[in-house]
Amino acid sequence: MKNFLVFAMILVTGLTAYPQATRSAKETKSERSGTKKEATQRTSTRSENKSANRSASVEKSRSTNSGAAGTRQSVESRSTQRPRTETKTTDRPRTETKTYQRPQESRTTTQSSRNRNEGVRTNNQGSRTNNQGVRTNTDGAQRSQQTVRPQANTDKRGESGNTIRTQDRSGNDVRTGNNSSATRVFREGKGTLTRGDGTVIRHQNDEIFTSRKYKLDYDNYESLRRSDEFNRHHHDYDNWYGRRSIRIYNHYDYNYIAMPWEWRRSLYYYRAPHHVNLIWTPLLFHRFMFYYPTQRDWNIEFGSQIETISAYEAKDYAGTVRQVYGKVDEVFYSPEDENYILYIGGAFPYHDLSVVIPRDIARNISMSPKWFFDKEFVWVIGLINVWEGKPEIIVRDEDQIRKY
């Protein structure tokens, strides 16, 4: 019985609670549907307002366009209604008939005035000729005055203004080209040399000497001598030249048959290299001063060409700058002073010319100088000196020596 009563009570409570739950669910659904309806109404009203605004703007633009078209039509009608004024220009009288009605007296007056002007012109020409005669007279007088002027003293200077005569220890006159006015007389350009009178000489100095190791644009010879750079190179050259070793001949090293110089020159002549046009210019002179800082007597004129000779003739040009060519017969390396020596014309001591190349310069030319220069034809540009009774050229730059 108790269980039955409990079950009955549960049923009664469930039946009473179910309709309340269904009512609350229905109310929530109705509220949600109402909010959705309100949202749809708002969007519809907004779209309606937008369409109304668009239609109003379109109507306004149409009205403005129609008004502009009306004004254009009115302007066009006004312009068409304006009277043309072309008829007025046609009604004007022509003035060309007046030129034909001039009297003949005016022509005669103009002719007489022209004749007078011609007479004045002839008088002016006569005065011009007279002035020219006066000028010629004055020019002749000036020339005569110039010829009467005395000549300047030429005791210290030579034939040209680029050389200076000095005397050596024996009292002989020596011409030097270290004049301080060298850069004033010559003006050097790219591949050309312009003298003071305007003549142009072409050269290949810029093509051969391409390195820029030294500062060459000095004002004159004295300023270059006083520069710190030149003094430093002078000191280095003195130290290097003082440490040179003398090679001793040992006939046990090799068996070399010496031939007379006259016989070799007549039978074994060297093949000449291609022509190189080198001109002694102020810049080239400054470069060679750095090459050989101890040299003071440069017996070469500015503007002259550097002569090309063979190694057989080198002994006759000691103390000058020449381009010497020949064949290398022996390459010797001296470990005492670290110099490479090229013997041209024969092996040591029967050679005609020796070319001394310091080790750092030789290694810049080739890493194996012996293999590079042995039994090859070479030409060297430099100052010819005498060492141990034989002519030699010291190479101070890679541009001074080439193979051909």
C-alpha cells in the first residue's frame, strides 16, 4: 500500500508540472520569433530609404542635365542669331592704288640720295686704305725695332731653352735637360705632346708606362729633388746598390766557347722588335729620376725620341737612356743580393749587356723568372750604366722590360 501511494503522488506531481513547462517553452519561442520579425522590418525599412534616396538623386541629376542642355541650346541659338561681320571687311576700300599715284619727283630725290650715300662709302673705303697703309708703316717700324734689340746671353744655356750647360770635373761641357721651365715649354696630353709653338707630337708613353707608383706631376726639377718621396727612394736605391755582389767566373761550371764580338755581330744579328714611339717628356723625365735617383746628367733633349739599339751597340751609349733589344743566353740568380741577372749576347763573362732585375720585381713579372726569360728575345728601356767593365741596365719597374 505504501508503495502504491508513493507512486500515485509522483504521478500527480508530474501531471501538475508538465503544463507549466510547456507554457514557458512556448513563451520563449514566441519571444524569439518576435525579435526576428522586428529585425526583418528594420532591414526592409533601411533598404526602402536607400532606394528612395537613389531615385531622388537620379531625378536631380536628370533635371540638372536638362537645364544644361537648355542653356547650351539657348547659347547656340544666340550664336546663330548674331549677325556676321564679314561683309564689313569686303566694303573697306583698297589702299594699293595710292602707291601708283606717287609723283616722279620723289624717285629722282631718292636716286640723288643714293648717289650721295655711295660717295660717302667710297670716301670711307679710301680712309680705310689709308689706315691700312699707316698700319703697315707702323708694323714695319716695330719689326725694325725688334731686329735692333740685342740678343740675350747664352753662356749658361745651350741651343734650346730646355737644356742647361754645366761642366763636369774634367772641365767638359755637359748638356742637361733638367730645366725648371720644362713644364712651361711643353704641355703633355693623352698620347700627345704640345710644344710652345703649337706643334703636336704623338707618343706611346702612356701605353708602355701604365703603372702609377710615383707622383710625377711636380712643378719643376728642384721641387722633385726636395720632395720627401724622392729622398726616400734615393736612400733605398743607395742601400740596394751598395749591397750588390760581384760575380766570380769559374771555368769549371760550364764549357762555353767564346766568339769574337765582330763575328757575332755580323753573323748572329738580333731580330728587331716592333716599333715603339717613345718621346722624352717632362713626365717621363720625372719617372726616370725615380728609377735612377743618383743620376744627375741627363744628356737628352725634351721632345726627342728615345732611340732603339741592339745589345751589340750598348757599350757606345753609356750614360744615356735607350731602348735595347737582344736574346737572353743565361739567367743567373745571385743569393747574396737577391737579384736576377739576364746576360744578353753570351754567357758570363762574354756577354754584351746585362739586365739586373731585383727579386721582388722579377717575381711580379713571373713566379719562375729563369724559365720565363731563358733563351727569349727581350727589349729593355732604361739608363745604360757600366758595371765591372760591361754595360748594364737596372730594371726598377715591370714596365721597363718586355718579351717579343
